[in-house]
Amino acid sequence: MRQLTPIQNVLMMTGGVLVIVGAALYMMWPVVAFVLFTVGALLFCCMQMLQQYEGRSFTIRRLRRQQLLGALAILLAACCMAMQTFRFGFARRNEWVVCLTIGCVLQLYTAFRIPAELKKE
């Protein structure tokens, strides 16, 4: 697996922290939370897309696709949060929470499984 540069790692961690802070602040300041969440989701997902796997293991490639699907679910959560915050589109309730939960479960699962599979390889 191709490693990120130190600056890219910092951007990815910053994005993850902003996603968490944005999700936590949504009940008090929805617009500020939306901005923080969206910036964090973009940073986090872009840095994950930059990571690549050059090997031939089918299992790791499958896990990598799941990881990217989780990143896209977090971006979809940002879109649903915008729809709820600014009252447009189909997502008027807490659909963003469902998308965020799905994305986080996929990210958490792949965060443990990919290093274990890389160790086996």
C-alpha cells in the first residue's frame, strides 16, 4: 500500500477531526457544523483516494473498495446534512446520520482488516 506523505497524513487527520467536530456541533450551530463537516469530509476523502494499493491480493483490493465506499458515504452524509440544514432536496430529517454511520462502520472495519491482510502478505 502506497503511504501518504507527512503533510497528507496531517490533512487526513485534520479532516477526520473536523468531521467529528462538525457532527458533534450540529445540534447547537447547524450552519457552522455543516461547514466544518463538509471541509473535513472533503479533506478526509481526498486523502483516502490518494492512497493506492499496487499489490495483487484480491482481499486487500476488496477491502480497499469498501474503504472508498465508506469515504463516499461520508461525502453523501455532507450532502444530506446540507439538505437538512438549508431545507432543500429530499433529505429533510436525519438521513445524514444514517450515511455517516454506514461510512464510519466501513472505515472502522477496513482500518483493522487492511493492516492485518498486509501483514499476511
